[in-house]
Amino acid sequence: MNTGRYIIIDIFILPTVSIGSIISFGILFLIFYHRRQFPIDTSKLLICNTYLAIILACLTLLDLYAHNLYGNIHENVSFDNWWCYGCIYLLYVGLCSLYFSCLLQAVFRLFRVVFYKYKQLQKFRFIFLLVLIQWLLAFVLMMLPLFLDYFEYMPQLYQCNILFSNFNGIMIVSSIVFFGPISAIGAIYCYIMYYIKHTTNSAIHQNRQQANQRDFIVLRRISILVGILTIPTITLWLYYLITGYLNPLTPHIEWLINSISFLILSIAFLFLSPQLREVLSFAWRHHRRVQPVMIIQSH
């Protein structure tokens, strides 16, 4: 009976992450394809960075549950090999980079609102360097659970993961992937709110006040979105800590929620970024434009 439930969840996860990765690939393609009309500035660079993280997370989760579905259909198989551990490592690298990318967007808003006089902090080169550091940190930090053997093969699930019962592994990875970035985003959000509130009536130009408000609204939406998407996974883990009971479906439910989160994020960032909406609007108008047809008359 559980095998049938696993297969149903697999069937939901696979198309969900596939759609999320396709949307992310499509948006990146449009950004690069229309880079002449809309040059890639720092804001678009950060958007591309977030979508790259979503793609990595989606593709690795797709591979993970393709093996899981195969194992549920063809029982008595094992995927306890190097790729199993490599895949879960890359999946957590994608998750880590995704939350770090949201933190970078918050840091960029902090630079534009509070430290707007320091133009070098907003330059493309500097932000690109931060993006490279973010990915390097994600790859290095996720080696910690890999080398400490926190990733274990679960034969009943045909996948590698961190067991809910592994308190140290869950705490370390959650602190790096979730709690750290979310806490930093929350702190930046509170500081910018405090800054805007206490500088509204000062000698700041009206145009800058409006720009600050726009950045603050975008940051608030990112903070709410990231917080909401994190709650279900944390709730499942806290429920296990309190009750000591782990339903066999819990790991599948966790990744089902994450797969839906990736899809929501790939769509939500379309509405968070005005620059991205401009690119999509231009692409849509360009696609629907009627091309002139030359009619050659024969005599």
C-alpha cells in the first residue's frame, strides 16, 4: 500500500520540478536573448543567479525521484553508489544557493537604500564577485555534511538524504541553508524599515524616497515568500522532535513541498521584478508582432 502512495507522490514531484526547471530555463533564455534591448545589469544578474539555483535544485530533485520511481516500480534494486551521494550533495548545494541568492538580493537592496552613496557597492563587477563567492560557499559548506557522513542511503526510499533522526546533521544543514540566510534577510528587512521610517522627513530627494520604497516592497515580498516556503519543512521536523514519530511518507512529503516551492519561486519572481516583467512584455509583443509579407506578382 505504501509503495502505491510513494508512486503517486513521485508522479506529482516529477512534473512539478520539470515545469519549474522549464520556466527557469525559459526566463534565462529570454534575458540573454533580449540582452541588446535590455542589457543585463546588477538587478538582472541577481535574478539570473536565483534562477540558476532553482534549476540546479529542480534537476537534481528530478534525478532523485526518477530513481525513486524506478525503485518503487522495480523493487529489490539499490542505488547505493557514488552518484546517489553526489546527487543529494548537489541538491543541497542548489537549496543553499537559492536561499543565499535571496540573501544577496536583500544585501543589494541594503546597498541601494542605506549605502547609496557608495556606488562601488552597486556596480556589476562587485555584485558578480558576490555571486561567485555565494556559489563557492554553497559548494564548500555542503561538503561538511558529505564528509561527516550525514548523507545516508535509505533503501526503503531508494535515495540518499539526511535522516530526520540525525539531530546534528539536520541542525547543521538547516542552520546553513535555512536559518542563517532567513535570519540575515529578516535583520536587513528590519534595518531598512527603521532607516526609511527615520529618514522620510529628512532632506532626501523625493525620487530617492520613491526608489527606497520600491526596494523595500520588493524585499518585503522576498522575505514573506522565503519565510512561507520554509515553514512546512521546519514544521515537519519540529513535529518529529516533539512526538518522536516519523511517518514513512514524511520524506516524500518534504520533497513534494520543496518541489512545489521551486515552482512557486520560478513564477513568483516574475512578479517581484519590474525589469523582468519588461523583458517578458517585450518578448510577448515581439512574438505577436505581424511580420510584413512581400507579395510578388507574376506577369
